[in-house]
Amino acid sequence: MSGPVGLLVAAGSGSRLGASIPKAFVEVAGRPMLEWSLEALRAAGIGDIVVALPDGAVAPAGVIGVRGGATRSESVGAALAAAPGSGPIVVHDAARPLVPPSLFADVLAALEHADCAIAAARVTDTVKEADPDGAVVATLDRSKLWAVQTPQAFRREALQAALSVDAAILARATDDAWLVERAGGTVRVVESSPANFKITTPHDLQVAELLLRQRG
Ligand SMILES: Nc1ccn([C@@H]2O[C@H](COP(=O)(O)OP(=O)(O)OP(=O)(O)O)[C@@H](O)[C@H]2O)c(=O)n1
Ligand SMILES: C[C@](O)(CO)[C@H](O)COP(=O)(O)O
């Protein structure tokens, strides 16, 4: 069987970050966010990497670059179409530069028992559901709740089948594991740490800057 292929999605604009350049190219601790995430994939021993990039961006050396899509899942689809070999796929957000390299092996190993295995952290806050007016309608049982991250590993056929849906459904997907769930596939969580957070807001960028500078 051929080895795993990493798909690094980096084509988002980063509207919530509000930088003047696409988010993946914003520097954190002296290097573009994309480079930290790429380094983690390489440190995990993943040699074949496809990066989904914004229009006009140049692919880093040693990876296959493709143009991303209008939504995150379309970017995953574009990268998957360029993935070499036939091995499993591991999808990672460029916006999670603090990922520990060992997490890639953990999610790939969990594919032995599922079509998809996703990094996730236990929820530590109390989580409530409220109506649009702010009235609380339910308090959820947090012992069953997980805050989902990337990396997310997939049997290749399961991801290909899950992504073969209308653009409207792809646009609703906040992660690719949901597409596997709705296609009837099995998905497992692999416990991760909240330290693998996604840089979404300026506050996240400040925290990541401090943590990555400490790392050196
Ligand atoms: N069309 C898109 C949208 C997102 N992504 C990638 O998916 C990851 C997670 O998305 P998010 O953090 O939401 O990034 P943005 O879409 O750029 O952020 P925002 O929603 O604030 O604009 C990021 O690495 C981002 O580059 C992508 O490749 N293609
Ligand atoms: C895939 C993801 O990182 C899991 O938490 C997240 O759902 C991406 O969401 P975003 O709205 O594209 O940031």
C-alpha cells in the first residue's frame, strides 16, 4: 500500500483575522503560518504533500501546489484530485501551526477502525444552546462533547465519495468529517489538546506568536 498523502488547506482569505494578505501567508514568530504547518507535516514523515493555495500564490518548494476553491471543502477536493498514489489522506489546516507532529500518526493509526479519524479536544466550558433572542433552550452534556480540530485522516475512497456532492452541501460543511458522516461512513475522535488551536482572530494570532517564539 502507498504511504499517506497530506493535504494542507491554505486558500482561505482570513476575513476574521482581518490582515491585508491571505491568512496562510501572515507571519507568526518570523515565518508564514503555512511554513509552520508544513514543517509539522514533514516532521511527521509525510513526504507527499499537496497545498491548496489562494489565487496567484506560489507553492513552497517540494510540495504540489493547486488553486483552492471558494469553500474549505472545495479546496480539499482540489487538493485531493492532485494527490499522488493510493494511500490514506490526512487533511490539515494551514491555520493550525501549533500542531504536534505526533498527532498525524495518531489519526492515521485510528483509521484501522474507521473511515475517518479526527483530532479533537474535550470541551471544558459549559455549553448551552440559545434561540436567536439569546434565551437558553438547553444545556448540553459536555461529557459527550468534543471540539474538533485538524488533522483529520481518511480512507481515500471514503473522502472521495464524501466530497462527491453538490457545491451547496460542500458550502455547509465546516469540516470534511461531517461529509463522511452524512455519507454513512464511520468517524472516530482521537484525543488532542486545546493547544492545537486554529488561528482565526487577532487574539489567536497573538497567542500563537508567544507560543511559537517560546518554541524557538
Ligand atoms: N476557500 C477556502 C477557505 C478556507 N481554507 C483553509 O481552511 C482552513 C480553515 O479555514 P479558516 O480558518 O476559516 O480560514 P479562512 O476561511 O481563511 O478564515 P475566515 O473564515 O475568517 O475568512 C484555513 O487553513 C484556510 O486557509 C481553504 O483552503 N479554502
Ligand atoms: C476544520 C476545522 O478546523 C475543525 O475545527 C474548522 O471547522 C474549520 O472551520 P472554519 O470556519 O473554516 O474556520
